[in-house]
Amino acid sequence: MVRAIDVEAPAPEVFAARSHPLQDVINEVREIFVSLGFAEISGNLTQSSFWNFDALFTPQDHPAREMQDTFYIKDTSASKIATPNQIAKVSESHKKGWHYNWKLEEAKRMVLRTHTTCVTIRHLADNNPDEARIFSVGRVFRNEKVSYKHLVEFNQVEGVVVGKNVTLRDLMGLQREFYYKMGLKKVKFWPTFFPYTEPSLQSMVYNEKLDKWVELFGMGIFRPEVTMPLGIKNPVLAWGGGIERIAMLKFALDDVRELYNNNLGWLRSVAKCP
């Protein structure tokens, strides 16, 4: 006996296992930089204040180094932070540039890294390349109040280009290309200030849902006070920014906390290949 089959009958929904949308964005960021000729490096989540701050010419009395902005590891100091020559030259750079008494004990304090720049600057100091394209992706930590655009723990991508003739125009072009590959077309830059780059820029990308420009990556050229004490001779283009903010733009979210709320309805609705 032949029975008719109703091909329009409802079938049960099946939700196959998949990676988190934020992890998809992280993987996309990594793939883009590799396609642009960059090599990935990695480092520890905990860092000495020397590499997290001092090597980047951030003075020891800078507000970012207060406990209100940084997570320090209680009663823990690094036994060895750098070579004696690196310590001496970074110390001298601070004394000459900021006019204060630099303290080794402060540089030894261990912190949860506040950015991934500490990974790349140490790589440059240890390898001293004439030319390089490297990037790092990983977790960073900031002692901030959680809000629609701030988290205490988030992912950051950071990278540098080293070369004899690299310029700020090269850096802006690189950032535009990165954003274009991420599907972000409306980009602009404006001057800003960072302790370890000069000139410095802030990249802005237009958020259609919020109907306003939002800041993403900070960037600039490392100051001589950063590169010279570490023996880095050629100009270094540097940038860094939070990946969660990129994810907000890609997924049209107006609150970064939505990425971590484990809303199954939203997680299942995000297209795997938008």
C-alpha cells in the first residue's frame, strides 16, 4: 500500500552545535590580518608593570596605573622583568622625559594586562627586527564600570608594522583595508593623545543602528622614547582596539553585554555566514 507523503508538514527544529558569534568574529579578525601578511604572536595574561606600562613610556604616576583602572595581583612582583640594559635605558627615558624618580619596585608589580601592546613591544625588544608585521589577539582587563560599551574583561587585537619608510598614511590605509574586509565601510580618523604614540589617531566607524560614529581603534607611531631605549631603530606603526565593539557593529547591537548574556534566541538567530 502506497501512502502519500506531505512534504509541507512541519518538521522539528534542530539546532546544531556551533561556535559563538563572537568567536567567529575573532577568527575573522585573525584570518584578515594573516591574509594581509601579518604573523601572530601571543603572550601571558599577567604582565609586569614594566612591559605593560614603563616600556610604553607611561609614567608611574599616570592615572591608568591606579588600582581604580588596573587589576594588580596582590603581593606579587616579578623576579626578572627585562635585561639590565633595557631596564637602565627605559628608566633613563622616564627620568629625562617625565622628570621624576623612576622606581624599579613599581615596574616589578604584576598586573592583569590592560592591553596586548605589552606582548608586541616585548617581542620587538627581544627580536629587534628591521622590518616586521605582527599582531596579537587576546583577553585584556580593565577595572571599569560595566556599561553598554564597557566591560572589565574583553578581547583586543593589536598589531605593529616596522619599516624604514612607513608613515601615518600607511597606517590609515591599513586600517581602512581591515575595516573594509570586516564589512565596515564608513570610516574616519581624528587626532587624539596616547602616552606612547605621536602622532596619534582614533578611528571612528559609523553605527547605523545607533545613528552615530563610534570609536574603535587607537593608533599612531611609537614615540622615540619607546623605541630608542629598546634598540628599535626603524619607525613602528601601532594600533589596538576591542573586538567586542567590532562585533557590535557587525551584529547591529547597541549593548556590548548582549554578547555575553547567553540569549539562546539571539545566538541561534545569528547567521553563520552573514
